[in-house]
Amino acid sequence: MIEVELSPEPVLGLYLHVAYMTIMSTFDRDVGKGEITPNMIGALSVLKQHPGISQADLARMIGIERVTVGVTVSRAVAAGFVRREHASHDARSYALHLTARGQEMLKALRRRIPLHERAFSWRLSAEERIQLRTLLNKLVFG
């Protein structure tokens, strides 16, 4: 485990990076299980809420580059989680839809993710976990 020395003026980015690396060190074993990546989880979650959106809109909503979302969507299609159809309003773009398999994966993730998060956040009380999520939400989304 990486330890960061506390200083009077912590570097927030460093702490966020170390926290991310700690979480991701066990992601595939506990959550992804060789089936799904973090970007795919973001894509499936957005598609559940916004069926039929374009890849460009999906990229904006999950905050990744259009090229990266293209690769992510292609992998999700190959895995059977997403269906791509030509958009009726623009022959150059696709409308994306969650498949039944994608819905099932989201259900499985609802079981896997809390277990994974508890495994690394056990030092925090339930109230502290809520506070952390609130603060991160504010930091990221304003």
C-alpha cells in the first residue's frame, strides 16, 4: 500500500490519485471480473438514463474523449451490453441502447460495487462515506 506523508498543505490531486490507484488495484478482481471496465460502467449507466443518445453526447456526459468513447462503445457492443443503431435524424451518427445483457450487468454491478467499496473504505463511518461522496460530487460537478 502507498502511504502519503501528511503535510500542513496537502496536495489534493496527489491524494485523489493515490485513492484512485488503491481502489483500482482490486477493481478487476472484485468488480470488473474480466467482463467490464470503468468506462463501460459509466457508459451503461448513462445509456440506462438516456436511451438512444449519440456517441458524441455520451462522451460529453461521461467526460471522456470521443475517440475513447468509440472504443468503449465498440467493446460494450462486442460484449453484448449495448446495441448501436443508425440515428433516424443523422445518418452519420448512431443511437445507442442498453441491451438486456447490459441491464443484467448493471444489476450485477449493484451487488459488486458496494462490496468493493466497503473493502477499501472500512475506516470511514457511513456518515463519512456520504460526506466524502458529497464533497467529491461538489468538486467534480460544482
